[in-house]
Amino acid sequence: MPTIYVYCDNQSIIGRAQSNIYNCKFRHIRHIYNTVKDLITNEIISIDYIKSKENIVDSINKDLSRELLYNSLRKMSLKPLKMKDCNDDNHV
């Protein structure tokens, strides 16, 4: 199975995921940490750094300027909606 690449723009999170030191008391977070750590160790996933401006999924979970939003949509091969499309009552 080829490695799945996960791109993250937060270097602190990447460092924490790749670290052998775990310092959280919450059991559910410890379980998630151990699962991610096993996936990285077994080379099923790889967490790599990407600059925020190049991270195309930012448009899904962050507020972006119009320019960055259109750039992300273009990289995902999507077309931005026009205002008249948003006001149409026939869309689901």
C-alpha cells in the first residue's frame, strides 16, 4: 500500500505527531495520538509541512481572502459560485 501524505501548515503539530514524548492526560486524546503514531511508524501515513498559501484545503476550514479562496478552488479544479447561483431557489 502506498503511503498517504497528510499536509499540515502547523509545524508544532507535525513535531508533536512525530515525537516520542506524550504529555496529555486525556485518554481519548492519548488513543488518537497512539493511533497516529502507529500509522507514521508503519509508514501508512506521512505528515509533511506545507505553507498556508499552498494548502488548498484551507478554503474548507478557514476564512480566506477572496484571492486565496479562488486560488484554492482553482487548484481543486472547482469553479467559484456566482452570486446569482447562490440566490437561486432551485439548488439543494
